Amino acid sequence: HAWRIFYQGVPVGLLELIVVVYSRLGVFLLEHYGNLEAVGKYYIAIKVTEPLLAIAGALSISAYPVMSRLAEQGEGSEMRRRFLRYAARSALLSCSIAALLTLLAEPLLGTIKPEYVGAAGALVALSWATVFMFQNQLSTSMINSFGKFHYVTGFAAMNLGIYLAFSLALIPRLGVLGAGLSTFGTEGINACVQLVTVFLLLRRVIAR
């Protein structure tokens, strides 16, 4: 029993470490390739979108107990139905917020401080990245409900590699916008991979 807890805990611990590195990598590279002004602009764009991620986390956590119970009962069809419903609601909410931030990016940042208007492009990119992040949080809850915690750790490591590739190509050329686009591209790829994984796992349960 203790070994099982350790086996499940190691991937979670590694996941947290990878997430911390991933969240700081953009700022580190901006500082390396740019200047402190670029770091400040990107940081404010991150802070504006952070509340959206908190909402996404709360929604995904609330879905986990229900999905894990259905997984234990082998109710694959019901899991799929609920997952699609949750995903549609999350997409509607996150897309609405992203569209609003796209329209208000410059005036919003100008209200905070006029010097931050240059981060409008990064804010728009991060806003739409949160649409994928909403879905990824939900997909992660689904995958965890099957007990596949190590899958999520693998996806996080994949994210880190993809983000590094994007950011090394985009940040030196586009600066703050490149950092935002790197996150957008990384989360988009992650969303596709996790969705495929979720439906493969669901198909196994339904086929039993």
C-alpha cells in the first residue's frame, strides 16, 4: 500500500517541478534575450490572465470526484457525456473572456500603466492560450480519474520541451509577443494530445 502511494506521488511531485520551470521559463528567456522592460510587460500580461487559470483549476477539480467515481463503476458512456458537456461549457466561458480581453487589451493595460500597452499582443495570445488551458485542466482531471497520473507528468514534460523550442525561435525575434505565442502554441498542441488520450481511455472503458 505504501509503495502504491509512493508510485502515484512521484509523478505528481515531478509534475509540480516541471510546471514551476515551465511557468518561469518565458520570463527567464525574456531577461536573457531582452531587458527588464520586456520582463515587466510580460509579467503584467501573465498577472491579468492568472485569475482565468484559477477558475479553470476550480472547475477541473470539481469534476474530478464525479469522474473518478464513474471510472470506478465503468460508466464510460456517462463519463463521455459529462466530459463533452463540461468541455462545451468551459469553451464557451473561456472564449467569451478571451474575446473580451482581445477587444480591451490596450485600454486595459493603459489603465494599469501606459507603459504596459506594448504587452497587448502578449495579453491577447495568453488570453486565447487560456482557452486551451481550460480544456487541458479538464482533460487532466479526466486522465487522473483513470489513475493515469504518470500520463499527465509525461504531458507536462512534453509541454516544457515544446515551449522551449517555440520560445527559442520566437522570443529573440518577437520579444514579449513571442513569449505569449509560445504559450499559445504549446497549450494548443497539449490540448490536442490530451483530448486524443481522453477519448482513447474512454473507448477502452466503453468497450468492456
